[in-house]
Amino acid sequence: MTLREFAEALRLTVEHMEKDPSLRLTFRGLTDEAKAAWEVAIQFFDTNEKALNEIRKDIGGHFGQKAALNAIAMLLPEAYRQYRSRA
């Protein structure tokens, strides 16, 4: 699991917990520090999920249409001709 996938899973978990009262999180048996760490983690990923997606696009993994169009636009004419001649 990537950091971006973890961020998405955490966001979806929080969204489900907010919609369904039976899924309320309990910190019973955990320290105050654990609850504080949860709050900090939620805030961090809420703030940074979009940036994590953009970073992932820059360094690999799945990429979006914008990246594909940019790659095509950067092709040198000779590279395109060589590709077409092999096809």
C-alpha cells in the first residue's frame, strides 16, 4: 500500500464514520497521546492528500491525462516517426 492509498483509505474511513453513527471511533483504553496522534494524522492527510497524488504522478505509478498529453507534446518529431514506422 502506498502512502497515497493509505491517505485515501483514511479519508474514506473518516467519511463513513461521519455518515454512520454506529461506526463512531472509540479511544477507550488508549492514551490521550493516541487520540492526539489520530487527530494530527487526520489533519495531515486531509491537508496533503492532493499533494501526495501529484507527487505520485511525478515519480511513477498511474498517471493522468494531463501527464499523458504532456508526454506526447514533448515527443521529438524523429521519435514519433520511428514509432510510427514500427507500428
